[in-house]
Amino acid sequence: MIHKNLRIGRFPIPIQGDHSAFNSEPAAAPTNRHCGPPKIHAHPTLGHAKLGGQLADARTKTLSSSCQRFPNTVREHLTTPLRSACRFSELLEEECRHSLDGEPKEYLEAILRGAGRMNQMIDGLLSLSRISTTQDRPTEVYLNVVLEQVLDYLHAEIDKSGADITVQDLPRLIANKSQMVRLFQNLIDNAIKYRSETPPKISIEANEKDDEWVLTVRDNGIGIEPRHQGRVFDVFHRLHSFAEIPGTGIGLAECKKIVEKHGGRIWIESSDSTGSVFQFSLPSLQA
């Protein structure tokens, strides 16, 4: 069951020259051949500076273009041999379906599981790298609309877990919408995944403090011990084995990178056996 208290408000929204060419003696009267004022030649260092700026801009654009191509290039080169390994393992499984049993069958299944997990990790790392390389311009974003989209994405997980999600009236900000979707999707999916024996109860709210908004995602899950709270945002840092709770260990690192790119910070306010409270700050619309 999803409780939404949505309210969309209205917010009032000289040319420097080289004068050494002039003599101190009076100039001769102009003739018909040379009419008009004397020419002033631009200082040569200004031309060099302009050229240097153009070269720097060109290098920046080239680097930016290379960074944008990098994730796709990496994915192509890493996933091609991985797909081959998966395909041949599947063919072997089909070919030897009736002759494989016991340990050989377990080994083959382990290969397929490992390949699938590796593919998820590659996708996660590429998603993490795109946060820095994306050229999408920030726009005015309604966070309540973002949450509507996230809850639609996670509809199956919400129904399966019986999660009860309450969304308060959230602000609108200048942000990258797709990254805001990813941020909330990771936090809500995390709350559902690390639930306790009781159905998940998740609340999302926002409070304005000075020139920023502090958003809170609270759950009643299994919590995080204080000794682990400083590392949960590290890449690949997992508190449970993949067999216990599947995952890549990248989701919270992605959240941290998104928030920091938007000029904010993310932290765990409190966490114990009754659940976790994730909070993060984002600049307000007026900031």
C-alpha cells in the first residue's frame, strides 16, 4: 500500500593596442592616398591568449567525448567474452543434461551464476561511471513526480514484499532528473531488499534548512551496525554474502556520487535493529 500526499506548488520563478607606432613629432597632414585615422594593431599576446583558450576548449571537448564513449567501449570489450563463456556453458549444460549429476553439475551451475553476477557488476560500474560523464543539463525537477516514476519501476518488488510506502510533500529542485530517479530507486530498493521478517514500512520526507533541503528515507528493516556505517557507501562493500542477499555492492556508492555531484552529502542518521534512516542534502531552488 502506497500513501502519497502530493502537492505541486507554484514558485516565483577595449581593444588594447600597441601605441609604439606613433611618433612624438606632429603627424603630417593626411593626403588623398591615405585617408582616415591611423590603424591600431592588436597586441600580439592577446592573439596568443585567444588561440590558447580555443585549444583548451578543443581539448576539453575531446576529453569529454572520450569519457562519454569510454563506458560503452568497456562494456563491449568486457561483456563479449563473458557472453561467450555463458553461451558455451549453457550449450554444455544442454548437451550433458542427462549425463551430468552431482559435483560436475554443481560446478557448471556455479559458472553460470558467477557469469550472471559478473554481468550485473559490469552494468553497475558503467552506471556509476556515467554519473560523472553525462552531459545532460540540470532542469527543474519535481521530486514527487520522480517518486511516482520510481514506485512504478519497483511495482513488482513492492507488491511481492507487501511494502507500505508513505511519501510526503517533496520540494522541486534544479537537478538531473534521471539521476534523481536512480537515487531514490536505489534507496527504496535497498530498504525492501534488507527488510526484516515484518513487511517493509518506508517513509520519505523533506525538511528545508537554510539554503538546502534534507531528505530522509526511513525504513523498519534489519538495520546497519554502527561499525559498518562509515563504509556502506564504498564500492563493492557488502555486509551480507551474495547467497544471503543478492546484489552488487554498488547501489549506495552510486547514491553518494549522485548526491555529491549535485552539491550535497549523504549519511546514515541512525540505524539499529529497528531499521535505518538515510539522509541526504540537496541545494534548494533559491540557493
